[in-house]
Amino acid sequence: MNKKDIYEHLAAVYLNTPKKSRSRRKDHIHFGSVSKVFFKLGVFFTTITLVVAFSIIYAQNQQANNTGPVVILGSEINRLGLDSFSSQQKEIARFDLRNINFAKYNALGFSIRKSNYKDKVLVRIELSDAYGRHSKFFIDQLPTYSWSDLKIKVNNFRGSYNRAKAYSLVFIVDDWNSKEDKGALYIDNIRLLK
């Protein structure tokens, strides 16, 4: 070191003045500026990741909402009562389908519950066409006091009927083993789903 370097160093220490830059110092990298660059890149990539994640979640929620009811068949609560049930007359709830093309839909959805959890109920769901041909589906495991939303795939109905011209939908109580003299089965929110 020469005298000039020593004086510059002492001046920088005591007077808090920076050293004069030298040509060889131009290649020196400041770690403060590098850490700022990495911090900004980290914030940028974190923001992009969050935007993509929220976009995916939003798209999935929209898709789930779009698979909702397409055609509402019954929006009032239908009560099938046990008090008037006998072996000769079965309780039914009938809905006119107005020759709906059932082939366009994937499932039949509805909400159902029974009034007493001890009752054992067998429900038959029939789809028929204008020519009197029927297709059936049976439900024997029913929820109790709370409403449950059931979805039955159209392909699960057994029998032959013209899906392009469905005429009626019927809910029939086939068998009811009740612990009391009266009870009820409730059906609501009947709809066709795509």
C-alpha cells in the first residue's frame, strides 16, 4: 500500500466518506442488490402461483355449479303417507314429463326422507313412455329425519322404454314395514341432471 491508499482508508474510516472508485472495482457485485433481485423474483413467482391456484379452484367450483339441475320436475314437497297405505292401494306421486327426451340427461336427482327412522320402506321409481313401456329402479336404504339428496343414473333404470319420449315419472311405495300406525315419506326437489 502506498501513502495515498492509507490516507483514503483513514478518511473513509474517520470521516465516513467513500473511497474513490477504481477501475478494478467496477466488476465488484453488491450483495444488497442481488438479494433485492431475488426477493422481487420470489414475490413475482409467489403471486403467479397464487393466481393460478385460485383460478383452478374457481374453475372447479363453476364446473360443479354447472352440473346442477337442468329441468325441475317437482319443486313442492310430496308426501306419501302410511296412514292410508294398504296392500290394495299403493301410495304414488306422479309427474308428467311432457315427452322429455331423457336420452339428453345423465341422472335423476331428488331429495328424500322418511318420518320415522324405524320404518323400512321400499320405493319403486318408474319411468314410462307414451306406449306404456316401463323402466324401474328400486330404493330400499332411505335416510331418516334429515333430507338426503339422491342421484340415480338414467342407465341404472331396468326395463324397456323410449328414452327419447319419456311420458311420466312415478314414485311408488311398494312395501312399508312400519313400527307405528302412521308415517310419511317426503320427496322434494325432483330434477333431471346433465
